[in-house]
Amino acid sequence: MRLSTVILPIHRWAEGQKIWRRAEDLGFHAAYTYDHLSWRSFRDGPWFGAIPTLTAAATVTQSMRLGTLVTSVKPRSPIAD
């Protein structure tokens, strides 16, 4: 059985990298994060973008798959300015 986890993009990288590494150390097949507006319960804290978060996670993990659960297309123009 392959297990996955969700890691919310609410941690500054000094703490976040430990969480991503720990997920891999625990044997998770994949870890996902959200590319979405902040949830109400986290509105007073940081909520980092999914793509930069996953890029950083890729630098501290080796075999765990990474991805987004929600990817918001609307705020990104498909046409370069």
C-alpha cells in the first residue's frame, strides 16, 4: 500500500524543510500541498505558494513524489506578458 500525506504551505523554510524530510523518512510515497488561497484558520499567518514550496521540497527529498492537490489556474495568465 502506498501512503501519501498533505503538508500545508504554512511553514517558513527553516521549519518546512524538516517536515518534508520527515515525511520522506517516514516512508510516504508522495506528499502534496495546496496552491490555493489561505484557509480562514490560517489567515493571520503565512501561506506560501505551492510551486516555490514544491521546488524547495525537491531540494531536500530524493524519492518521494511531490504534487499539488489544488492548482489554481485563474490567477496565472496562460499568455506571457
